[in-house]
Amino acid sequence: MSKIFAVANQKGGVGKTTTCVNLSASLAAGKYRVLLLDLDPQGNATMGSGVDKNTLQLSSYDVLALGLPAHKAIQSTVGGFDLMPANGDLSAAEVELLEMDGRESQLRKALRELRDNYDYILIDCPPSLNMLTVNALCAANGVLIPMQCEYYALEGLSALIDTIAQIQRAVNPELRIEGILRTMYDPRNSLTSDVSQQLTDHFGERLYRTCIPRNVRLAEAPSFGKPALEYDRHSKGAIAYLALAGEMTRRHGTNQSPGHAQAAAV
């Protein structure tokens, strides 16, 4: 059965979509079966995976709002993982979900048919704590929280943790924080070091040891519709996400054989 992780942070610009696309590609390079679910109406994960959001026939909107079987909206990508794409149509689902019975669990119901088909399902959440994000948190086993090491990021993290606790109590007792990921990391910055230490003190082992650095190639890759691993596999950004994938799979005891691991590193 797949592990489902919502990649969430209501603060924009912290690297959620970058993490979703590049972690999906890195897990796929390790021979894992991966589905990336774009749940952001901006459709950035869709475009960053090499799929044109403007020409979609079916999307996550059709699954959430119209009850389309989830497998019918899935596409393959250049990164080796599967994608359930999104575009601006998904904005309408936010309103339509509010009128449904069991509105917070529509995504969880939709994913039931897929849970045996994938090792990992990653959900790219919108940068707000809206009904789409609530659906992601209800469907997920864990929440992966990307964040920059800056003061305002800590304030936003507190609000997200409160929301996770509410969802856990109300509808998804299995939900937990999968990990905190430091993104756009610059160890030369004293504030970065201070915030990083606070995260270490508060979250302990839930803080990933892997840090994602500021990296030009990582920032360029989406404009080419490719994960960094396909765009420049030797870049620091691509290597960091491979390391994150390795750390994640070790946490869950899902490491592949040495041959698979070697293939992922080549």
C-alpha cells in the first residue's frame, strides 16, 4: 500500500512545487512507483513535469468535483513518475466541494483505487489552508513541510501545525508530520543557522538532515518542463533531492536493492 504525503505550507514561495516535482523524479529514479498529484490551481507542478496545463482533457478537477475515476486523469511524465495534472479549473472545485456531503474526504475516496498501484503518492498543495489542502491532509498519512529558514516561516509553521492537529482529531487520526525540509538553504546566513537550530531543538528527528540549497539549475529546470534530475543531474539541487529521497526511503525501510540504488545515482 502506498505512502501518501501532502507537501504543504500556507506560505508561498517556500519550494513546495519544486520539492514535489524533484522528489517524485528522485524516487522514480530509485525504481519506486510514484504518483504526483497536483492540487494547486496554478498548475505549476503540472508544467514543471512537462505537461501543458492549457491543453488538459482531464485533470484533478474532474476527479474531485465530478467524480471521475482517478486513474483516468493520470499521465506519465519525462521524470519517470505519473502525474494527475491541474489547471485553473481546480479553482471551481474549491466552491463545489463546500456543497458536498463529506467534502473533506473526497480526495481520500478517489485515491482508494490507486493505493496498491504506487509506492509513494505526493500531493502538491496550494499555498493556503483551504478546502483543497484539507482534502489533501485527510487523504495523507503524513505531511512534508518545506520551509525557508527565516523568521516569518516559523510563524506560518505554527499555524500549519495547529491545522494538522485539528485534522488529526476530527477526521484523520493517522495524520502526522512526516518531516520538515529546509529549502533555499544558505549556511552563510546567520539567521538561517539560528532558525535551523530552533527547528532542530523543536522537531528533532522529524527535521530532515538533507537541506536543499539555493541553486540556479534547480530554478531553471521548470521553464524547460523538466525535473532537475533530467535537466542537469549533476547540479547541487538534483543531488540534494536524490539525497532527500534516500533519507525518506531509509526512514520507512523501503530501500531498494543495491542495484536499484546504484542505478539511481548514475
